Amino acid sequence: MHFETSDGLRRRAHEIIPGGCHTYAKGDDQYPALAPGFIRSGRGCRVRDVDGNEFIEYGMGLRAVGLGHAYPSVVQAVAAELEHGTNFSRPSHLEVACAEQLLSMVTTADMVKFAKDGSTVNSAAIRLARAHTGRNLVAICADSPFFATHDWFIGTTPMTAGIPATVRELIVKFDYNDVGSVRRLFREHPDRIACVMLEVVRMVEPEPDFLAAVRDLCTHHGALLVIDEMITGFRLHAGGAHQLYGIEPDLSTFGKALANGFALSALAGRREVMELGGIHHDRERVFLLSTTHGAETHALAAAIATMQVYKDHDVVGHMDRQGRRLADGARAAAERHGVAGHFEVIGKPANLVYATRDAAGAPSQAFRALFMQELIRNGVLAPSFVVSFSHGDDDIDRTVAAIDAALAVYRKALDDDGVDGYLQGPPVKPVFRAYC
């Protein structure tokens, strides 16, 4: 396996693009040196890089591709719409059609507004909550790694350069599954919290009373409950994981798999709140969402076609089944090589990630890089183990075999007390860090 073309492009990319790409999670510091640098094409769950190497892919475009790359009915819908133009001076009829389709699935919402990415709609939800409540503080779940690229969230990470302290002071944090930490925030900041934002579920299941208690606390204290469904929507439940767990938010946000990789996100919510961004009320107007490209017709067509696949097929059930097969196979391989205490597959079946630890049991980026490197040698590109509707039984079987081979090398590195002699190049690094 060779990466000469990728290596050449990589050098040029870093000369003209800060970080070498446009998404930090796709950067060179997130992958081992022995890795494809640039992808040329994808179909289903397979991708081909610029050097002609083919891989079974996981992560699927940072979880944005739920059905599979170049999924036929989505591509056909997009191609048909492109012939008619993509952006006009008045709304497209598809804006109504796509809104109706989404609201038929997200039954907890009355209205929806589209944009291009999750950061934009999450930030719009914050603004809307502040306007609705007249409050400034926002409570976010400390266990969620990402909500937005905007200052209000990035200011809570180690990368605070360029973000005023006054912005950072408006965000407070609570711990997932800890009702007491939410209650404490309301007690410490009476009548100041505009909303509570969280993901319904990530790596661990919510405690039986946690979500309901958070909902009750928000209602009691006059704050809005905002559910981020970027990952969980269209992956754990087509209408959002909040429906799966029986919790009703005031606002919910969707993106990623909504349009199978095409750029579309959505802010959905109760009419009373959402209407503040409209023109038929007598309160002070909220500049909610107004983006030039937010409702491009081809992206709306992609979303409509994607949602139709979810209505016609059990996409969520398929991803759950394949994720379970993958997790079971990976765990069996870890047991077989005696590394179960150092390598772990965690998360919901449709949204699996893996944890890597060194010989002392400490989290290790070096062993993460080694594991990814060995998967790549065996034809699997997997920053996570996030499956799609296109991952078939053969793909899972091949992946489990690749995991088995990778963990055999992992075992040797553990026995030698480190990755020296096994890992080519430096370890991978966390995205959120203060210095390079």
C-alpha cells in the first residue's frame, strides 16, 4: 500500500490551507503517518484514495453519511434538481416539502428552519432561547465533546485563543446523568439560565430518571430544553433519540445524516418559541437564521430522498444490527489477544467508538495511532466504528478480521511496553489542545 500522491498533496495543502484541510477532525494530526491523505471517491461503505487504495470506511464523513456514499436514490434526486437551478431570489417549493417531511418524523416540533451545519443551528437555538427567556446563561453538558464552532462553545475548550472572557463566562456546565449538577446550576444562577443543552445519549445510557428530571427542572425554572440530535438523529431514531427515550424538548437540532452527506441542518421546535424568528408576532424580532445557501434546492432534495429511504426501510434497525455484529467481533478479538483491558469498543451500536490504553492502562494516543495504522494496512479506514446502511455482512466480517490482525500487533507493542518499532510517525493528537 502506497501513498505517494497523497503525500504530495499533503505538502501543498499545508502551504495554502491552515491545518491542511477544512475540518479539524479530518486533519493529519488525527491519523497515523501511514494513512491515506485524500479520498477521491466513495460508493456504499467503500472509499478509494488518490493513490487507488480501497478501504472499508467507518465514521462515514463524521457520521454525516448514514445511507452510504453516492446512495443511488439520493444522487438521482440531487441530479434531477440541479437541472432546475439551486438558489433563487424567492423560496423554493422544496422548502415547504422538506419541512413537512422532517416534521412528519420529528413529531415533537411544530416548525423548522434549515441551515447548512450543526454549529449554525445550535448557535441559533442559543439565541432563540435567550430571546425567549430574556436570560443570558447557557448550561451545556460537560460530557459532550462538541456543540459549535462559535465562540460560546469553543471558549469552553482548551482552544480559547481569540475568544473574550466575557463570552466564556456566559456558559456553565453540568455532568451527564447527574441531576444534582443540573439542580445546582439553577440554584447558583437563579433566573439567569436561558436553556439547558445536551445530547440525549452518548457512550452510556441515561439513568432512568435523568432526562425526565432535566425536563422538569427546565420547566420549573423557566428555561428551555435544547436537544442536540446531530449524531443521534437518523442514527438511533429517525425522529431523534429524544423520541426513543420519551423526552420532549423545546428545541431540537439535526444535521449530519439528515441529507446523507449533503450540507443541510435543521432547527426544530415549539411554535411559541420558533415563531419569534418569524414575522407574525408582536414581540421583538429574533434574527434567527438567514443564510444565503441554507435552503439550496439540491440539499433539500437530498434530505427529502434520504428521509424517504428511512420511511421505506428499517435503516436504524440495520445499523443497530451491524453495529452489534461489529462490536461483538471486536470484543471477541480483544479477548483472544488478551488486550481487553487495553482496547475497548464503547457506545451505542450505530455510533461505536473505541478506546485505546497503554500497558499501564492509561488512555494512549500512541496506541490509537498504532491501531488505526494496522487497520489501514488491512484495508479498513476507521477513526471510529460508525456504521451505515450500506455496511453488509461481508464488510463487517472483513473488518473483524482486520481488527484481529491489528490487535495482534497491539499485543506485541504492549508486551514491548510501547509502540516504538511498530508505529510509523508520531502519535495522533486531540483536536482540542492549546498548542500544536
